[in-house]
Amino acid sequence: MEWSEELSSGLLQAAPDAILVLDGPRILLVNDRAARMYGWPRDDLVGQSVEVLLTAEAKAIYPERRRMIEEGPPGSIGTVVTTLRRRDGSEFPVESSTTVVETPQGRLTISVVRDLTERIRAEQEQARLRAEAQAHRSQRLESLGQLAGGIAHDFNNMLGVILNYASFVVEEAQSGRPDPALIIADAEQVIQAGNRGTALTHQLLAFARREVVRPQPLDLNALISGAQELLRRTIGDHLTLVFRPGGDLPLVTCDPHQIEQMLVILALNARDAMPSAGELAIDTDCHEERVRLRVADTGRGMPEDVRDRAFEPFFTTKGSAEGTGLGLATVYGIVTQAGGEVSIASEVGRGTTVTVLLPPGAGAEAYAATEKPVTTGGCGETLLVVEDEVALREVTGRILTAAGYRVLSAESGPQALELVAGHDGVIDLLVSDVVMPGMLGKELAERLVEARPGTRVLFMSGYAQPVLASEGTLDEGVALLEKPFTAKDLLTAVRRRLDG
């Protein structure tokens, strides 16, 4: 009929959804989209009862829809979500909107049908992703809880030692006849506990990839050769150390001290896995355009559940007195911060092999020598010490003053700038904390150097992220003294900075 042909060739075919025109239950007209969606040729679909497309679910609501079509006024009778059937018998979800119209040919029904398969699939995928994200959040919270618990446990142990031995020192000093040897012995216990706390802090920073990295071109074979004596002392005389260097290795760009730390950690793990005898083998080679370092032992190995958790922080199968559970987590942090990958292979009774893959690095001159020692005394230079922690500011000033420096102190950036504005003399060096309330050390240094161009800067921090580049390296021209530091560390860093 003329009306049908016009509708078919115009609006009907332009619609993005399937459209069916019904005369009662009989299909009068469909567009191409409907034919494709239902899997029927248009000519075969026209003339059939709409019930050929209905599933059991759709048939359950069909009688009520038919009543509304036949008895209700013209217009929309609403939208339903149900399922329909293709010619091959497969079912699919749809959203169907139905409108009743009065025409010269009688009362007709126009159904606009949208396939919901992709929408439902997308919603299911989003739900799956939300569930995964929730699971990951739960895992992160559990890991953070484990991390916080491990830190609290270990630091509480160290603080217990420090507090009690410091009390012993005070008690002995206040006694009628103090014993110098006893005071020295107790003070050494305090220092040892402090050193253990320092080592734990560095391990945490390495694991979190927040440790200050000083990368340089490095000959891995040369570094391992130089560290063999240290590694032999680490593992003990009952174990054999074997080093098999690969030939023609390219240089890698790494922090040599971090690589040495990683080797010592792996050697300690190997020693614990071989309590009576065994072999620790270190070899290097090239593997798929990367430099490979393998550290293998012939120890007792790990079961699968332990191996899978080996890199987790504070996960350990040892007693609390034997280890913190940060060893392999530290190795993971060191390697990933260097742009490499680390994996572990282990079987019970067959030993453990840790494999590290490092990217080759450019550079003409490899790390070879340690820095030359410097004198640590001052010659009356004026230093401005800025530190918001009162006790640390006082101890820093005390060390520097005793070494022959003139010290000005401030607790914040604004106070330091006010002090500088009222100071007529030269300020040779700013010694500033990095993270302070009100003004970061970096901003203070920029403003001070702008006002006093001849002033040099030495930062001190236990968390130096604000002055670090993206890879954890120091920004160019930045000098950093890492907390906690000893008097020797402080005086050496100050002297090196003053001497350029």
C-alpha cells in the first residue's frame, strides 16, 4: 500500500533500532534493522504472527499488552524489558517501546525494539571491574595493615631497647660512683638499636621506591667481583661462593650501593636456607637485550605458597628475632626502581634462584672508586640550619658549632627568611629540612638563593620526594643528607658542599 511503501523507504529505514508495524498480531512491516536483528529476511518476516518472535518470558506479558493495544486510547502504552527470539532459536534481551496509532487502514501498533545485549554485557563488565577494584582495595588495605603492623612491631622493639638502655645510662651517670665502662656499653646498645632502625627505614624506602637513588654507569661484573669478600663474610665459611661472570656485558645504570645491598640481602637469605653446607652461585649474562643477574643457592627451597608471597613486605617464615620480612621486598623495590624485573624460582629440597633483569645503560665511565675522604672541620663559616623538629635542630647546631662553624637556626622557612633579612653578614650554607609545614625546603632555598646568590644549599631529609626527579634521582645540582645521620655524616656533607 502507498502509506507502507512511503514509511518503509523513509523514516523507518533511517531508524537506528528495529521497528515493527503490526496489524493485530500480524507483522505488517519491518525495517532492515529488524530483519538483521531477528535473523529473518524481511519478506519472510512480513505476514507472520508476532508470536514467532516471542520467548516464554515475552509470552507471559503479551496478553496484557494486547488488551492495552485493543482497548486503550491511541498513544504510548509504555516500555518493557524482556527477551525475544531469533530465527535460529537463540534468545536475546531487548527494550521494547510500543505506540498505538489510528490510521485510515485501522488501528496499528508500532514497536521500536532495541537490542540490549551490548549494554548488558558492558554493565556486566563494569560490575566485574567494580568487584575487582573492590577486591584490590581490600587487598591493599590488608597489605597496608600488615605493613603498618610490621613497622610498629619492629620499631617498638627498637624503641624499647633505646628507652631502657638510655635510662640505664642516666641512672648510672646519676649514681654516686658511675662506671664509665658500663655507661659506654649501654650507650652502644642505644646506638646499635638506632642503626637497626636506620636500616629498616632505608629498607622501607627502597621497597616503596622512595629511597634516594644515585645511579651511574655500572660494570656489574666489576661490582660483584669487588663485593665477593663482603659476601663471603656474610654467608660464612661453611658455604661456598661461586661467581661466574658473563662476557661482554653492557653497562647498567644503577646505584652501586643499592646493588650491593641487594646482593647482601640475597646472600643472607641463602645463608639461612643452608644452615650446614651448600653453595651460593652468582652468574651474569645477557638475556633478550637485558643484563641478567642470577643468585642461586642449594638450600631447602620454598613451598609454592611461601614463594608466591616472598616479595610481600613483612612476610617471613622466620621468627621475629631472625628477620623483619623486608629483605625480598627491598630487593623488589631496588630492581623496579632501576627499571628492571625480578622473579623467584624455588622448590622444596631444590634450592632457590632469584633472577634480576636490568636494562642496559649508556655511559662511558663505570663506577669504580669510592669517594675520597674529606676533612670535617669548619673555618668559621656561617651556616643557617632550618629544621622544624626542635631536638634535631638543636643537635645539628651543637655538632656544627663544636666543629668550628657559626650557626644560625630557624624552625621554619618564613622564620629563616626573616632571620636572613636581618643578618648583615654572609651566609655560606643553608642546611634545610625538605618537608616542613608552611614552606617546603625547596621553596626556601629558591627564595634564599635569589636574595643571596652566593649561598650554597644542603638538604637533609628522611623523605626527600619534593626534591627528587621522577625516577627517584636527585634533581640536578641538589645535595642531600639522608636522615638519620651521624655527626660524621653531617660534617662530611657540609664540608663537601662548602668546598664545591
